[in-house]
Amino acid sequence: MRIATFSFQGRRHVGVLSSDATSITPFALEGASADVGALALIDAAAAGRPLPATVGASIPLTEVRLEAPIPRPRRNLWCVGRNYHEHAKELQASVFKDNSANPAAWPIVFTKVPECVIGPTDTVQLPGAAVSQQIDYEAELAVIIGKGGKNIAKADAMQHVYGYTIVNDVTARDVQMRHQQWDMGKSFDTFCPMGPWIVTVDELDGQHTRVRCWVNGELRQDGRTESLIFDIPTLIETVSRGITLHPGDVIATGTPAGVGMGLSPPRFLKTGDTVRIEIDGIGQIENSFA
């Protein structure tokens, strides 16, 4: 099932996408339930409640505006750095130069604030040269937690997954390096495009899919999730060590090689650029930068 949050006739709705991805049928959600987007369905599933009924006729996808499936996560998104071998190599002289630990020992985990989430076609706002001059893209598969828990064992981790979506972990590289930690350079307003919808775990195996990214039509990133240094069960086990995960939590799993900082010379984003990310089995998001 593909679950989308969308605006139609001035109101937010949550619906299920048709099998051919040309129309969407709203669920019977009103008021506060619709306002939280797909979180309403994730919470219902976690509580053992059935899906709400669908109402009305299907709406052509061309007549709605897709929003982030979880428009405002309840808390920071969990994110993982240096999680594809080739990406770690391309940045080993920059953001990883002071990390002398064994790169295969533990995942690098940081967060992005929920307020940075925007929709799959929304515009990313560049912060201005006085704030950052090195804005970069990172195409990532994101895991949506469906069943909460603490100290989740790797062997049980996939039972806690609700589904998957796409995020662009937009990053201010100079800010990331200046502060010697990552949250600030990752959390600027609009720095987390998400969507276009959530694909539930019964329809997609996130451990076997392909992540690609184009900048202005040029293919920059192309990697498979089989190449993750730390796989999805390991990430869930790690993040939940001593920390309770909740339904609706988002874990971005890392980005393949090909980011702007890793090119020679580096190529950062500027006004007018467009970044398109596609993940097999999910779909695509495309955002302009201004």
C-alpha cells in the first residue's frame, strides 16, 4: 500500500494511491487526525486498530498537491552518516578526516529537526552566502517505524518497520565542518524534502532497492541498499539502544557516493538547481533550490 498526505480544495487529507499511481482515494480522517498526515494511520496500526474506511471518489493525482507523508514528525529524524563504503571514501579528507575510529565499528548517528521537513515538490530555501556557501544534496531511503520499542534486537528489528519513503538530507557542508557536529548544518529550514508517499513494508524490501539522484538532469548518485555498511536491522538495533523508538519515527539510512562535496572540484547547489531522487519501488521527489 502507498499512503500519501496531500492537499485538495484547501484541506489536508491522507489517502491510498491507486495501483497505477494515477489517483488517490482519501481515508475518513478529519481535523487533527488529518493534520498529522500518515501518522494517524501509523498510530492506529500500532494500537491494533484497523485502517479507517476510504470515502468519496478517487481523485486524479494531477489535481492534488502532495505533501510530506509525515508533514511534521513528532521529534527529530534519526539520520546515519558514512553508511555506504564509496561515500565514506569520497569524504574521508573532509567531514570524516578527524574520525579515527574503525569505520565499521559503529554507525554515525545524528538528527535533523522536524521543522526542516517539506514536501516532495516544495522549494528548498538556500540560506544565503553569509550563512553557508556549501549546500549539498544526499539521496536517502528512510525507514518509518511502525511498532515502538527499546533495545530492539537486530533479529526482531524488521517487525518494527511500517514502511519506507524518500528523503533528501540537504546539508550545509561548511556549517557541518565548522561546528564539528552535524545537527546544525543538517537542520536548516526546508532541508529535508520527503515523499512522495510511504510504501508499506509488505510491498517493498528496503534492504534490496536502488537509490539514484540527478542534479539538473545529470545522474550524480546511484547505489543499492545492499551496499549499506550498516543494514536496516542494525540501524534499528543501534538507535534503540537505551532509547525508546516510537511509531512514526523516521530513520534516514545514509547516502551513496556522488554528493557535491565528493566531486573534484566540489560542486555545491545554487539558485535554480533542481534535485530529483528516485528509489525503486517507491517513486521520486524533485525539488528546486532558490
